[in-house]
Amino acid sequence: MIIATPTKYYLVAGCAEGFTELNAFDGALLNAGVGNTNLVRMSSILPPRCEEIPPVRLPQGALVPVAYSAITSTEPGQVLTAAVSIAYPEDPGHCGLIMEYHDLAPRAVVEEKVRRMAEEGMKFRGQAVRAVKSIACEHRVLKTGAAFAAVVLWN
């Protein structure tokens, strides 16, 4: 089965604590609004002319293409941040570029780096950047925590 080329997208982020790292990750997915779906991790291309929409209620169990960043930790007090960014080309007929990054660092640091990564990736493609958009979630671990950020693609 091939998933059709998405025509719509939106950005989401969530953080959570959990019993285990997997439970924390699951909680972060739920917090971001994608927890009851089957995420299909994809590489980092936003199709040309893809339209940004507000987050939608996804059907439970749906196969959902996403580009995402996630990080978990069991170190109390540690700061976790996951972020994604999109660089939009000046040429509307060219694809955009999604970048994902996570680190044990504050949101401002991680978000700045992921935005720069997207700009640099567009330079590799010989494309001028019209704009860059990003989203991130920062979490201070209590016992077991997770941070998640994604670009959700949809039709």
C-alpha cells in the first residue's frame, strides 16, 4: 500500500511523565493529539503547495505520516526538548524541508538549532527560503519524562 501525497499538514508538540520511557513517550503523543494513531515516520520533505491547517481529530488507528523528534530520560531534573521546523521555499512549486532535532537543552537553544538546520538544508537544494516555522516542547523530568514534536501530514 502506498500512502497518497499529503495535501495538508500541521505542527504539534507534547510532553509527559510516565511509568517507563515508553509510557512517557505515549503520554507525549497523547498530549500532542496523535496518541491513538499509527505514526508512519517519514523523512523530511513537505510536498509543494501543501496547505497548513489547524490540528484535526485524527481517526483512531489511522496510518498517519509524520516527521518527528522525540527524547526520553529517567534522570530527575534533566531538561528535555524536542523540536521540528519547516523551511518554506520562495518557489511555491518546490518542496519545503522539515528538520527534526532533540537535545538535553532548553527550548530556545533546540528550536534555534532546528530552524538553522532547515535553512541549511534548503541551501543544499539551491532554494531561497521564504520563511521558517517551528514548534517545540520542553520538559523537566520528575522521574521518567518525554518530549515530542512533529509535522503531521494529512489529506
